[in-house]
Amino acid sequence: MDRDDEQLLRGRVYGADHDHPGPRPNRDYAELVGGPLDGLLLDITGWTADEIQTGVALMTELGQFGAGGRALYDPRPGERNRWDWSGDSP
């Protein structure tokens, strides 16, 4: 992915409709930091503390394993709304 692709992703919501890619009012988002989904927002509205603490494995074609692979993100300690990339998984 080049710099132009990265700028297109920044500020968009992971998994959002292409016609409405940005954040919506009254929703809670976590910014994904680092890795293939850097700059995307993850909608965590309604997630429990346990679900947030667990982190996520998000499907992406942009990671090390290509189509079907997953990017792993964990909440940053003390910052519920910033999640750091911890690697890729097949």
C-alpha cells in the first residue's frame, strides 16, 4: 500500500458502507494504530469492557497473509479509543 492509499483509509470506519464511510454521531470509535488498517476507526458502540479488553482480529486483504488474513489489534493501556496493531494472522 502506498501513501495515497493510506490517506484514503484515514478517518474511515472499518466495515462501513462505501457510501457512508465516515463516523456517525452518537457512536463510540477506537482508532486503529499501526499495521495494515492504520487510521481506520472501529465502531465499538455497545461493547462491554471484557469485549474491549480482549481486542480483535479484523479481516483484511492488506495484511501479511492477503485475502482471508486478519490484522490483530489490542486496546492501548489507559486509552480505550486507541488500539495498537500486534501482528497479522492467517
